[in-house]
Amino acid sequence: YWNSSNPKFLRDDYAVEVKLNDYLDIVCPHYPQGEVPLLDAERYVLYMVEREDYDSCKPQSYDQMRWECGHPFAPHAPEKFSEKFQRFTPFTFGKEFRQGESYYYISKPLHHHGQECLRLRVDVIAADGSQAARVANGGAGGAGVGAGGGVHNPSNRLPAADDPVIVLPKVESVRTDAAVTSTSLSILSLLVPLLLVLL
């Protein structure tokens, strides 16, 4: 559960490792009706932030908001949110993740105005369990991926050659000279009537 009584959040360095296409489930605080006073029930807004915001536990903008755990007395089950760690997303506002990067989640309480900060670092590791991603470059050796991570934005998109499993082929273009083609057609159009007159 994402709440202050979870001992994993007592450490400042709580981290989990995932691989591409894994899911991470965030389970919100949940209480049976009447067990906890309404004002004491924990509610949080969760943010996906950059490293600096994670360190200070202060989101910089509303755009960093990821989920809101606002229904601690949901009748059948706790609220649950899932993050799929995928390289590409079909959704406009979806998140895209890179192997070898770390992503940061923090929360701010809605149930009081305290300084309570719950943090989670998620490391996207390679399929073989290593932290570094390999990049194949036309038969050359692999290279490490630089640091960065954080939230999805257009500047955080990968160049096409940065995919760890794709080797880009060498491509050669075939060029024709348009002037030669048009000259040949002009000569042919003059010769055909001349041949018809001679016959």
C-alpha cells in the first residue's frame, strides 16, 4: 500500500527494479467504513518527477501529477493504479520509459498539510538484469545510454538508432538523371513520325 504505515517508505532510498513491459501497481490506502475517522484517513496525490524534485520532495507543476488516491473508503476494494513500463505508448499523454534509466515518484498528502513525503525510485533494468542498455550500431560494439530519465516530454524521445535491439542497415540510394530521361523521350517523339513518313 502507498501509505505512511508501509515500512518500505520509512527509508529515503526505497527503490524497485522493473524490466520493459512490466507493470507496477500502486495500491492506495484503504480502510473499512468506520474503522478510521474521516479526517485521519490517508489520501495522496502522486507525482512522477525529475530527480531534483524527488530529492526535495516538491513537484514543480500540475503536469507532473500522475494519480490521486482520494477514496480511502471505497466500498469493494482499494483504488489501484498501474504503470506499464513500455518503450513506446500509443497514448498522447502516456509515459515512455528507457532501459537503464531511473524514474521518480513522490506523493503529497491530501489528508493534512504536513511535510510527509513518500518516495519511490523505479529503475528500468535490461532483460539480463543489468542496469545499462546496449545499443547496436551497424555491427559496432555496444555503447552505454546516458543518464536522464524523468517524465515523458518530446525532448526525452529517443533517436531511432538508440533502440537496444535494432541494428540499422546501410542504405544506398539509386539516382536517375531526369534530364537524360526527358532528352531521350524528346528524340524518340521526333523519330517516330519520321519513321512513319518513310514507310
